[in-house]
Amino acid sequence: MKDIEKSFIHTIQQGRLVHAYLFEGMRGSGKAETAIFIAKSLFCQNPKEDGLPCQVCDTCRRIDAGNFVDLVEVRPDGQFIKVDQIRELRQTLSRSGMESNYRVCIIHDADKMTVGASNSLLKFLEEPEENVYLFLLTENLRMILATIQSRCQIVRFHGVPKTVFIKELEKEEIPFKKANFLSYVTNSLSQAVEWARDEHFLDIQTASWMWFDLWMTNRQQAFVEVQTRLVPIINSKEDAQLFLEMLQFYCRDTLLVSFGKVDQLVEGDKESYYQKLLKKYPVQVFIDFTKEISQAMQRIQANVGIQATLELLTISGVLT
């Protein structure tokens, strides 16, 4: 049993489970598995002496099969979780449990709630129902309304230790440099292996570095490249988010070099390049650019066009 599961068992036994949790972590970090484990711990018909769910009773099996009525799971309908989904959820959770004293809801990809959906959920969080427990899962905490965050207990998932993750990828004959980069992008080994062999992912990675360099050295050409090179490669919101995350890595690495923490770089072989940038521009440029990239991520989630978002990012900020 994982330490985090032991902690929740103790919390349940002490009657201290709060009404809403926000689980934040990358893909493969165990967020959903932990939420399901907690639900089983609450609903299990024959819990073990230490409080663990038995995993074999009718309830545990039905939870695994996704057909236990007092456990509700919400996922994006298309690209977003819409306001009608949350309104329906609120109605469902306002009723008493049909097979137990509890109701549990797991909201997957909670960062994909529309503004209306977020506000509707906020109203529910402000006046929680008794014996109702919500688990919001996200890879991107900054996309969750601060008011929602303030009403949840935030739990961060770190997944597989980075050294172990990289070794597992190397067993798949993935070179260390690529494995190290992938360890920052995802905590899912299967996803990392898939991306390591995916030419489209590699195209996005190459394009992100090329465009970052142009943003720093030739802003006019960077603007042109949005339409001529980036738009043909970045085919979806997921591609756009991945591209923007990579840009943030480069800003992060530049800042780490400025702090003398070169051992923590995503790509150590770019240190000399970052040193040159820091001689040319003040540190504040990279802090500001990181913020602008975050704003671009928000625009993408809000369904602003990819080309328009990237063009705006190109002309944002002033290099001094």
C-alpha cells in the first residue's frame, strides 16, 4: 500500500475526511487510482481489519467496473466539462446515497471545466452536502479557479521517482537525453515510450526549441514561423499545450542557470546557450515570458484559436 493510501485510511478511520480534495499531478502519477481507492475504502462491504478495502466484494468489483451508483465520475464532454454536466452533478449529489450513506464524485481533467461549469461547482463547494466527497483531478493546477482551490485540500502527486523513470525508459532503448526530457513531460511510462517513438512529438519538440530561439533573436521571423511552420504541426489543443509546456521548460532552465543550479536543467547541453541569453537580457524577461506562456495556455483552454494565441504570444513582452 502506498504512503498516501495509508494516510487516507487513517484519515477515514479518524473521521477527518474533508468534503473536497484537489489532486494535482502529471499523467501516470496515480491520482485517479488513489481516488478510486478512497471510494472503495468508504463503500467496501467487508473491509479488512486495517481498514483496507477487500477488493473482492460486490461493491469493490462494481466500482472497478464503473457501475456503482453512489460513485459518480465526470469527464470532459468533448474538449470541456460543461456547465450542464456540473448542474446535473449537483442535482445528483443533493440526493441521499442509494446504496450507502455516502456519495463520492471524481471529476477527471477538472482544469477543463468551462467558466460556467467552474462557477457552478463553486456554488456547491460553498455549501457542501453532508457525507458527499469530491475529488478533482488535474495536471494543471494553475487552470483551476483560485476560489475553487481555496475550498479544497490540495494533494500533489509526484509519481515514479525521476531516476527510476529514466532507467525504465533506458530499458526500452530510449537514450538518456530523450528519457530525461520525457520525465519532465509525463509520469506515464507507457506515454513516454509512445512519445519517444512518435515523429509528431519529436516535430513539436524540435519546433518548440526553434521558435524559442527565434523569439529571443528574431521576433519578426518568429511571427512568420507561427503560420508557416507551427500551425501545420500543432493540430490540436493537446499539441498546443505540449508546445507551450516545452517553452516553459526553456524559460525555467534559463532561470536555473541564472541561479547557478545547472544540475537541474531539463537539457544540460543547452547551458551555454542560456548563458548567452542571460548576458543579453535581464532575468525579468524570462520571468515575464513564463507568465505570458501561462496566459497562452489559458487562452487555448478557453478555445481561442491556436494561430491567434501563438501570434499574440510572439508579439507579447519587450526585450530590452
